[in-house]
Amino acid sequence: MALNDESLQELKAELLDELGKEVPSKSVLSLRLAETRSADIGEVLEEMIEDDEELPAALALLDILSAERAANVLGYLPGESQLEVVGKLDDSQVLKLLEEMGSDERADLFNLLNEDRREALLRRMAHREREDLKRLASYEEGTAGAIMTSDYVSIASGMTVSQAMMRVRQTAPDAETVYQLYILDSDGQLIGTMSLRQLMVARPGAIVDDIMIKDVISTRVDSAQEDVARIVAKYDLLALPVIDADERMVGIVTHDDAMDVAESEATEDFHKGMSIGQLEDGVSRVKLWSLYRKRVFWLVLLVFANLFSGAGIAYFEETIAAQVALVFFLPLLIGSGGNAGAQAATLMVRGMATGDVGVKDWGKLLGRELLVAGSLGITMAIAVTPIGIMRGGEELAMVVALSMVTIVLFGSLLGMCLPFVLERFKVDPATASAPLVTTLIDASGVVIYFSIATLLLTGL
């Protein structure tokens, strides 16, 4: 059973209580840990590692676990916590953990270590493991190569079903997944795939080449990880094979790793959507200086951008002096335009992130947004007209209603178009964030509102 927050705290207290005894019972601790899932143990250990006083207890718990289980638990910890643990272990202990970790998690941890520690560990590894680790650790962050694993089941072209079953039995213990099998030719090129079910129900003497699926969905090793996650989700794959420039298979990206990427990318887009840089860790764990640094740039920049709103108000001082009631509706109008623009920008950014829309769809979306934004503006204008009549009469109500329609329409179109403009100039569309859009609409909304007021009220 999965543990909730309260159960995890009870587990932590129970483990700390036993470890706090003069002679802790390893059998009691081993039994309790054996009953607990690795992910839950990882969550408890993460809290312990963050507290310097509880760090020795966390190391003691890891020491009780078998090397295989300890490596599995370590894989659930964030990078900073992994470094805390590894920093307290000698090279032989770290080497045992690396040997038991999945190849992708091993490469991630290896990249976190300093150069001296890496060299020391590489010298003690077997040649094959060393070369595999160096290869996986060399791929650029954010690509398919950086998140793939080399622990997969491959079958040589020309094998019979019975030979392939023997191959599965030999390689299954070390494989990330055995449910999808990959057929390679003599050059290591991927020529087909099949499920374990297909293999099990096939005639023992049949050749795998005759029953494999030849239309294989794969990705390049340098593909962006968000594209990989999108492919896995679109085709509902258990794993996606990764090939190099020579069409040779070099690894797979499993469904769970693709889900982690999707979550990470969505979190990054949310942060960018509020003008926050990418955080190195969770918001509860990131250092205060880093949190300040990630937030301050855009906030200061937008402070100066808001000066344009002040300049617009100063330019129309005479109009405002003649009709002071106009000021009452200013926050309402620019706020409405900003909200409409932020909505439109959010819809477009998310649509582009999921692949639902692209630059080619701009024209069609522009027409749709004109209709929707126009309807929204008219509806909001009707809602605010009675207030305008009460505050300043029919003339002021007309100015407010016309301004509402114009500002909402302008804000919505700006929010919709800005992500496409940024995409065109190779800038992340998520930068078209709510604070940026609302700041731009604040300045333009002031000009639109007072321009309409000057034109209509002067004429009247």
C-alpha cells in the first residue's frame, strides 16, 4: 500500500526511534524496510538527509539494505541528496551502488560527481561497464541520449523463436524492461521489434524476422527529450528505441522516464509562465539565493516596463482632469485586457508544448481568436455599461464599453500571437508569460482607453 504523508512521518519516527537505541536491532529495521516500497523509503531518507543531525541515520539505513535495494532507493533521491550520500561513502561502496543502478540513473549520478571522483571510479570499473558509462554520460543534457538506458533486450536477426526465448532469459535480469524486444542486424542496426507476448505465442521454430514488426517507431539520440516524451505518449509505448546517426540502436527511453520528462517540462513551462527561471530543485529545497536570483530579473525588468503606463497617463493629463471619473475605470479595463491576454497566451503556449498547434496554424487560430475575443469583449462591455452610466452618464459609459471591447480584443490577440513570434525567433514560447503579457497590455490599454476618451468626449 502506498504511504500518505502522515504514514511516512510515522515510518520516519519509527526508524529514528529504533536507530536511537543504544543497540539498534538490525532485524527489526530490515523487516520494516522490507515491508516498505523503495519510493517511500527514498522520500523518508530525503527528509533525513536534509537534516544534518539525521544524516548518519540515513546512511545507517542505506547500509542495512542490500546493494541492489540501496541502489534502487538512491535512484528516487534528487541529485543533491544523492551527492550528500555519495560524499560520505568510499569509492568501493559507491562502485557497488553504481553497479546495481540502472544505466541511465548511473550516468546521471556520475555526471554529478567531481572530476577526481569520476576518474577514481572509472579506474576500478570493468572495461565494458566503463565504456558504457562514459558513453551515456557524454550525451548532452535534455536529449534522448541523456535519459535513455542501455539495459534492453536485443535479439539477433535470423534467430528462431526458441533461440530468442533463451536470449530473453539470459538478459532479462539486467534489463530495464523485457516486454518489448528489439531485433538487430549484424551491424547493430534496428530492423524490427516485437512484444514478449508475440514471442511466447509464436511457433518455436519460426524465424523472428518473419513475425517481427518492421515499421519501428524510434528517435535519434540527439532528439529533444520533450519530443521523446511526446512520441511515447502519442503512440502509448512501453519504451522508445533510440538510434544513432548510423541507424545503430544505442538504448531505449522507458515510459516512466518519459513521464518524468513530461512532468519536468510542464513544471519548467509553469515557472516560465510566471517569469521564473528554471529551478535546480523543488521549491521547498532550493536555496534562498537561487530562488531570489531566478525571480528578480523579470520583476525588475517589468518594473521599468510599467513606466510606459505612467508615461501614458501623464500624456493624457488634460483628459483626466476634465473627466476625473475616467480614473475609476482604468484598473478595471487594463486588468480585463491583461486577464484576457494571459488566458490566450497560456492556451497557445500549452498547445505548442503538447504539439497541438504550430506556427502553420497561426492564420486559422487568429480568425478563431478574433471571434472569441470579440464576443468576450462585448459581453464584458455590456456587464460594465450600467456602472459607467451610474458613475458618469451615458457618454462615459459609451467610452468605457468601447474601450473594454478594444482592449480585450487587443490583449487577446497579443497574447495569442506573442508565443508564435517568439517561436519564429527561436525563443522559448513559454517566455510569453502572464506577467510579460499583462505588462504590455497595461501600457497599451492606458493609451487605448484615454485615446478613445479624448476622441469621443471632446467631440461630444
